[in-house]
Amino acid sequence: MRPKRHTTTGSVDLFRARLDQIINMKHELVQLAAKVDWAWIDGEIAPLYSDQGRPGIETRFVIGLLLLKHIYGLSDEGVCERWVYDPYFQHFTGEEFFQHQFPHERSDLSHWRKRLGDKLELLLAESLRVAHQSGALRTKDLARVTVDTTVQPKAVTFPTDAKLLHAAIKGLNRLARKHGVRLRQSYLRIAKQAAMMAGRYAHAKQFNRHRKQLRLLRSRLGRIIRDIGRKIAGDADLEAVFQWPLVYASQIRSQQQRQRGWKLYSFHAPEVECIGKGKASAPYEFGVKVSVVTTNARAPGGQFVLNAKALPGNPYDGHTLKGAIEATERLTGCSIERAYVDKGYRGHDASNPHRVFISGQKRGVFGIIKRELRRRSAIEAVIGHMKTEGHLARCYLKGFVGDAANAILTAVGHNLRLVLAWLRMLLRLMLTALIRALAVPHMLKSAF
């Protein structure tokens, strides 16, 4: 059922302290909460709920928690724990009185992320609107953008053959115990020892012994696959449960180190892809490619992210440019005059190729275009901030939906961090001007 609308009573409680009486109402989080259009967000999310059932949690509470999580780079558990003792967090989520206990479950954040889905782009649009309203972002900054791609790594270990085989054995045993399938033998102890010794032999460059341990792991995994197949034969429900885990385990058992084509790099996260961006420190990264669009010029409040989107399937960068530009124009409501990209976008599919300028291009590059093209590399610093201060460096959310949600929310958190810094600067300037104005009469009195 649709969540209840957020209301404030304005009354005084004898046994509880009002938040507006114990916090600084000029704090940047208080100002940001006043600028966000919570009613509009609630109206856009309302169609996701039915008219029956128990009312959902208030939209402002959960959306506020998601924003705070990505502004400060916290985990789901961390933001819920900090909410209890931080009155500014409680005010941001719409509380009127100071609360001593968290009123909901941590898992509610996961359920809300799944329910929102594509609606998460509304939060990115709202962050840009708040930045524009506060003066940190100008309309002319939206016309010229920089586009680039990066890798959003998944929370998986480095996928060696021994690790994958061991993970498949553990995963099938766990699933069999959960559904009451009694295996002839688990091979857990043998698989753990073999995986450990395989890593040691590979480190010592004793590859014959290393391959012997891999053969042992593959044979034990094959026995478990065949044993489960015999035990669930004829049971439609169990066959449906074990269908994809058995497919993943068979793929891990059969794939080779240097084979061409599709490979599986994680048993619990089959969506993980191997992406090479040519980095000396990380030749291969395991996750999903993400397209990031930022302003080319530095706006008064900083360089804002206009669009961020996960790109499953590891597509060629040039084939994603048209979609990135169209999505940015739809999100901002402003047409893009010029886009600046790196050499990975050669052969792009943009609808207006004469307005796209590639790094190192000479023809048609002069004057202001030349200066703006030199600023293309500034997007690397923005991506670095999203990875170090946000959650782009490691995605802990599940599946393709989790990858897409993490990319968008990280962009929202980056924009709101810039807005908070802008509000702090404005407050500092106002206080400085006020102090100087108050100091002038005293200086004049002391002079006479």
C-alpha cells in the first residue's frame, strides 16, 4: 500500500526533545533537507504501490537514508547505526523528535532499492535541480559535457580456477542442505585442502602439482553435480531450484584458463565480466562497465555528474555514446551542444557526430573548443572521487539491478556532496561578512 505522507505536528512533548531545539538550523544538512522536494519524490514513487495491504514506510525516511548512505560513503548497516546517535541524520529523514532506537529494519533499504528500479533516476534529477536552485550549477553548464566509461568492480575475489571450483563445491553443498537433498559425500574438507595447495603450488611455480590439484577439484565437483542430478530427478520443484546453480557449476568445471568466449568469474555473482582498461596497476577488473557524463566546465559548485549508467555486456565505448547523450538530455531537459570524449569512442554512433570532439583531434579544434577539449581529462578526477568517497570502487549489491542502482546512487551522492560543500562555503562567507560589518563600528569608536 502507498506510504503515508510525511506530516509534522509542531507540538511540544514533555518527555522528548524537539530536533529543531537541539541542532543548528543553519547546518548544511538542514538546508539541504529544506531544498529537496520530498512531495514530488513521493508523488513519483506512489504508482509503484498498490491500493491494498499494509502501508509502506514513509518515502522521506527511506529516500533520506539512501541519500545519506551515498553522501557519506556508508554501508546499509553503518547508516542505520549512525542515524540513532546523529540528530542531523534524523532531521534529514523527517523526524520531529529525537529517537533513541532505529524504528525499522535494515533490510527495508534493500527492498526499497529493488522496488524503485528505474525510478532511481529521479533522485539524480532532483540532485541536479537542488544544485541549480542553490546556485552551484548553472544552465549553461549543461550544454557542454564530457563522457567517459569506467569499471565498477564487484565484491568478488580474484577468480582463479581453484577458487572458482572450490566456490562451486561449497555453493552446491549449501543449496543441497537448504533444500534437504542428502548427498553421498560433501567433499568440503578435500576441496578446501586442494584449493589451498593449488594456490601454494602456483606461487612456487610447481605447475605439475598445481594442475594435479585442479584435476582433483574438477573430479569432485563433477561427482557432486551427478549426485544432485540423480537425487532431484523427477522432482519439478527441486529441478527448478537447482537448474541455474548446476549450469554455473558445469560451466566452471569445463572452462579453461585461456579459452575464448563467455566465461564465468563468480559462482554467486554470474553477472561479473572481465574488463581490461589498459591500466598497469590493474590489467583486468571484474565487474561491470559504467558510463559517466559530467559537465565540461567547472560549475560554481564543482563538476557535477549529469548521468551514470551501468552497461552490462561490456559494449564498445563508441556504441554507448548515443544512448548516454540522449539519456542526459532527457534527464536535464537541456540539449547538448558539444560532447568531449577520449580515443576509445572512435567510430561512435552519436546522432550529430560534428558536435563530438575526440581527444587528440586536430580538425575543427580551435579557440574555445580547444580549451574545452583540454578539460576532458578532468572527468578522471570526478570518477576518482566517486570511487574513493562513494561506492563506485566496489559494488556489494546483487545482480544487474544492483549494479545499475549502485552507479546511479553513487552519482547522486557525489552531486549532493558538492552541494553540501557549496552551502558550507556560502554560510562561511555570510558569517565572515557579518563579522566584518560588526567590527567596523568598534574600530570607528576606538579611533575617536
